[in-house]
Amino acid sequence: MDRRGLRSALSAAGVPDGYYRIEGVHEPAPTPPDFLFLRRAPDGTWETGAYERGVYDVFARHPDEATACRHLHHLLV
């Protein structure tokens, strides 16, 4: 699964848009006060985690996009 597939899967599962942010695919505006995220790290790995009170908390780093997508899907569904 890639980021676009993840977005489709979360939408089909009824996960509200404000619960998550997927870099480059789903970036809600205005930015919710807290949400789960998937983003590419500066070193090229992928990160999943939570944004709360203005702070990004990385739960896990993943070697590839597919693994990160599966993790965020697991967290939300």
C-alpha cells in the first residue's frame, strides 16, 4: 500500500479526515490541534506518530513507505 492507497482505505473505513495527516496526500486545513501522521524523514526513512499541542511525537521509523502506511492504517482502523 502506498500513501494514496492508504488515504482511500482510511476514507472507505470512515476514519474522519481530521484524525490524520499523510504528507503530500492528505493535509487537512485548517490544521487540527492533534492528529496521527505519516511523513518522510530527512534521512529518507518514513515516520508515523502523533501531533499534539504543537509537538510531533514519532512512534516508529520505517524503512519504506508501504510499511509506514500499514502502521498508520493499523493505528487508525
